Amino acid sequence: MAEVTRVPLKPISRGSLLMLVLGILIGIGLSAAYAYLTVPRVSVSTLTAGSGDHPKKDDVVFVRYTGKLKDGTVFDKSQDLPLPIPGVVPEGYPLQLEGMIPGFRDAVLKMQKGGKYTVKIPSEMAYGASPPPGSPIPANADLTFEIELVDFMPMAEAEQRFQQLQKMVMEQQGGAGAAAPAPAPAPAPGTTN
């Protein structure tokens, strides 16, 4: 049998071990800083401060908004519902936050009722390379929105209010004819209205 030659290893000095650990920590810190700085983020600037709570991700929000491309071209603008009824349906345009592009949803979650905001959404958090078919939004476009958060409420409450509105409309019409469907929450910004 062949004999294996043993080579004695010198122990690592405390100073070298400390330098190794510091080098690893610095490398992790630099990697985290790079990742933090390069991840696309939504920018929300407050024009007029709102008050109260913030919407939750499964709420229906009533907003007024204008969507613009980088060159200032308006690609979408909300229209108030023609039937705002105090105590039933608020002013503004209803949107389900669950159905919104990620950047729009994330921005609205930071807003407060009555506030007006400018929101800049990088393309990665908007439509990316696949904007809606027939949309004036080009692929990989960064978007800017001016948004006023008029009101918000849980989805169940919004459905109940729209049913109440539907009942009021039917009563005004004398109950004639079949029930008209309640208005559905609107599509995501950028789609054709």
C-alpha cells in the first residue's frame, strides 16, 4: 500500500480570519446596495395631502386620473360616473385594485382619501413589453399618472352600493323591464374605455 504524505497546515491567524469575515460582509452589503438601487420602483409625489387611512389591496377606489407617456402624450383619462349619489356612490371612477397594473396598485396603496399625487411607474411595473392590444402605450414605456383619490371602500361594500344604485334606478323607471346589471368596476388604466 502506498503511503500518503501528510502536509501540516498552519492555523489561520485571528487577523486573517477577521479580514475574511469583513470581506464577506462588505461583499454582501455591496450586493444588497446594488440590488436596492437597481430594482425598479414607483415614485409617488404628493401634490395635495389627503387624510385618514390608506386603501387596502382588495379595495375598490374611486379616483380621477390622467395617464401620460414620457413625452407628455395623454394615453388615458378617467371620467366620473354619471351617477354620483351622495351616500351611495362617490364621485370619481371606480377601480378594483386587484386588477390594476402593479405600479398603479402599489402607488394607490400609499395614498390617502382626498389627496392628489403624481406617480411615475417604470415599464417593468406597468405593461413592460406587452401593452394592451390597440393601446397607444408603446412597449417598455414608463408611465406617469396624476391621481386624485376621491374615496375607497372594501369590495363587498362597493358591490352592495352598486346594487342599491341599481334598485334606485329600477324604482325610478317604475320597475319596468328586467333588471339592468350593476356597473362593473372599471378596467385597468391604459385600456380603452
